[in-house]
Amino acid sequence: MIWLLAIGIGTVTAAGVFLSLSRELLRCVVGVSLLAAAANLIVFSSGHPEAGPKPPVVPVGLEQLVDAAAPLPQALVLTAIVIGFSLTCFSLVVVLAIAQQSKSNDNRALRDAEPRPGPDGKPALESLATEDQI
Amino acid sequence: MSALIVACMLIPLATALAAALLGTRPAAQRGLSFVGVGLFFATAVALLVTVLRHDVIRVTMGGWPAPFGIELVADPLAAGMVLITATMGLATLVFQLGDADPSPEAPTLLPLVHAMLAAVTGSFLTGDLFNLYVWLELMLVASLGLLAYRTGRDHLEATLKYFVLNALGTLLALAGIAYLHAATGHLGFGALAAAAREGDPTRLAPFIVMVALAFAVKSGAFPLFAWLPASYHTLPAPLLALFAGLLTKVGVYALLRLLGGIFPATPGFVFEALAWVAAATMLFGVLGAAYHWDVRRILAFHIISQIGYMLLGIALDSAAGREGTVFYIVHHIVVKANLFFVAALIFRYTGSYDLRRSGGLFATRPALAAIFAVPALSLVGIPPLSGFWAKLLVVRETLVQGRWVLAAIALVVGFLTFYSMAKIWIGAFWKNHPDPAWQPHTDSRLGPGYVVTAALALVTLTIGLAPEQCLKFAALAAENLGEVK
């Protein structure tokens, strides 16, 4: 069980890193959400699920859980899943809006947030780009 | 007593919700925001006074004893940081009353500001690693909302760049926290510290490094700071000041807690690596600023450079170094936010953030020039302003430990900071405006802007001229850091 989880987490992480390094925005965002899935699986596995499928109930007369996975990480992972899912949705909307506005899905086209170098090598004077802020 | 600590988190959260419900009535929303932030500020003052008079306040949620329930801890450092957070929230709201670089009206703006204040407060007050992760995520969500509420191309681009790098940071934190939980069975700071004291200290090192790396992303350390200069300048100036003052400092605070408080026995190579990361952060931040002409971009790069000093204080791994970091954080939040507020006033008067298009303010607005001089010189570290003491504490400890190269880098970066501040001074104040017919606006409402910048400059002056109280606080905070029960 634990080996299966470990290999699975490794594969998902590798896929996530590969995709998030992509120049295509959609792949990049999907990569981040895969990495979120990998992180969630790590949280899940921190409860030692190799102990088996016994329900996490403390037997009568004992003070501690015996031979069962800790239930706490499963509660934690729910929180992380919800946050990760909402962020994935948000980032997909942002990517969609960027693609619609700039007609491009390539992050090399994303140059609006940085000043372009002018003819003298210094940042170009923006031609009244601040107009919308007044 | 325990109600105070809960109130500090609940008030901004409740204000965020109530402000969201009042989205269709901007005037009511604004009024409610002031009430909320005012209450928050009062509670934060009460919290700090109580903690300093009595002792550290601990509350365990759910009524379970400490290692099982989630702990909230208000030690002097946390309480002090909460007070600064509330001050920044108040400053931002007052500044928004004027029309210097006004944020376009949006019903989601103020709720998101309150949510961010709540998230920052939560991350200062929590005593539990997973809880810290949740607050960091809430901070990310609120700041993404604030970055993306205007949907121009540059705003969306900034949002995406900010999102990808910060999300990777929080995911790394989550994975690291999970590993720490798997290795020790605990998430609370105190229980983790106790677990780390037993057994081999190198056992937990890989996981501590993972979490530390994640916090380094959050604080904008070299080489993971790309998200900061790519996104900050697209914000309207009042929000920019809030971001610049608080967000990166949460990362530094978390790092200070992690390496200074919970795992002080982390193997030395981690601290050694952090010291060189800090040096690189200082240098690359200040060099990045040298290229730019936009005031906001210059100042954004200087955030990174100053983060380097704070990280250096942590990396020195001594009580004096941590004391320097605490003092530096307090000084830096006030100074940096103030510089961005002044930048907004410069923009309002001269019509541009680009220094090549502005000028003439020294002759026409000498009061603003005087206000700018205080935080600018303090950022450089000119005595007797607050930045001098902050730099003194960090650099002195560097010299005491015989780390000459690090001290030299810190001092050289100070000179380069002076270069940038002089550039802003010459560009916006000293030289004549490129347009001979230019006159500063007289019809703008800048009273609130002047009040805020002058008040923050006064805080900087006070810390600079009478540093004993702040030094005492920094020493107390650094000392209590190690005593995680």
C-alpha cells in the first residue's frame, strides 16, 4: 500500500513539475493543480495508511489507537483539497480571460506586466499607459 | 484574556463578511470598514498591552488540551505584529479617502482587504503549522482577488504570475508540513519543538528545509522572488502599500518562528545556506531596482533587498540576530508602506510614476519632500532614523560572528539603496518638471494622504530618536521566541 502510494505521488509530482514548466498557460495551471493533488496525497499518507483499513476507533480499555491509520490527516486533506480546487478554478478563469484578451496561450506573449526595453536600453517610456488609472 | 486573541481574528473576518453583504451600498460599506478596522486596532492594542503586562496568552480551540486542540498563541512578537497589521489596515483605509491613485470602486474591494487583514493576523497568532498553512492560503486567495479585480491584460498577467509561484510555495509548505507530521505525529509548535529535541536533530532536517523553502518563496527571497516585481506595480497605490507592508513579512515571520522558535537545533548548514541566500537577496533586489524608472517598480525591488537583511538576522542563529530581525520587520513595514503612499502622492501631483516624466515637487510641495525624506533616508539607514538601528543590530551581530563578507555585502547594499532613493529624490523632487507649463493639481483631495504619510513618518522618527522601547520589545520578542512550550 505505502509503496503504491509512494510511486503514485512520485508520478503525479513528476507530471505536475513537467506540466507547470510548460510555456502553454493551460498546461502550466494544470501542472500546478497536479502538484496540489500530489501534496494532498502526501498529507493523506502522513497518517500511516499502511496500517490497513481498520476503522480509527480506540478499543475499550485502551487509551490509544492500535493498528489503524490516524484519522487526523484525512480531515486535514479535506481542507487542502477544497482550497486547492477553488484555486484551480480561479486560475483556469484567469487563463481563459488572458487567452481571450491576448489571443495567445503562450507565456512568452505575456509581456504586459514588465516594461519593454526602449531604444536606449532603458525601460521604454510608456505612452500614457497610466491613463486608465487616473 | 483569551477572548482578546479570538477577537483579533474574528473582527476582521466578520467585517469582511458584513462588508461583502453591503456590496451594493458603497457608503455603508465604507463606514462599516472604518468601524471594523477601528475595533480591530483597539483590540490589537489591548492584546499587546495585556501580553506585555502579563504573560503569553494561549488558547486551545475545541477545549482539548494542547497537543490535540489547535493552539492560538499571542507572545510579544505575535501581538506586536498584529498591532502593526491593524495600523496598516487603518492607514490604507484612511489613505483611500483621498483621491491619490484612487482604486476604482468595486464591491469586492473592501471585503477582500479585510479578509487579507484577517489572514495576516491569523498567521501571526496561530500556534499550529497546518493552521498556518490555511492562513497562508487565505492570504493568497485575498491577494489574488485584489490583484484581479481590475481585469486589464496587465492585471490578469500579474495575477497569473503571482498565482503560479505563490501556489507552488504553499504546496511545498503543505508537503513539508505533512512530512513533519508523519515524522513526529504533531502539528502544534510546542509539540513539534518537544519532538525535535528528542533524537537526532538531522532527522527532521529535510522536511524543515522544505517548509523553510516555502516560507522563503513567500518572503520573496532570492532566487524565488520573481512573483513580486511581476505583480505589485499593477495594484493601485493604497493596496500596494498594504501588500508591500504585510505580505512578504508574513513569510519572514514564519521563517523566524520555524528556525528561531520551533527548530532552533536545525543543523548549521541550513543557517549557512540561508545566510548566503540572504546576501544574494539583498544584492539582486537592489540591483534590480537600479534598472527601473517607475517609482513603484523601484520600491518593489527594494522590498526584496530589505528582506535580505531580515533573513540575514535569522540566519545568524543567535538571540541578537533574531532581535535584529524583529526590529527590522517593525521598522520596515512602516517605512515601506509610507514610501508607497508617498509614491501615490507623487503620481497624483506630477501625473506619472515614471521618474523621467515627473519633477518639480521640491519647489512646489516642500512638505511632501520633507515627508518623503524621512522614510527614504530611514530605508537607507541614515542615523538617527529607525533604519539605522535596524541595520546596526543586524550588521553588528554579523561582525561579532566574524562574518566579514556578509557584513560588507550588507553595507554595500546600503549604499546602493541610497542610489535608488537619490534617483527618486532627483527625479520627482529636485529637477524641474519636463513640461514647463506643469503645475501641481490644486483641486485634489489629498488631505488624508498627507495625514497618513506624516503620521507614519512620525512613527519612523519616534522609533529612530527614542529606540529604547522598540529595542526592548525586539529583545523580549526574540527571547520569548525560543520558549515555545
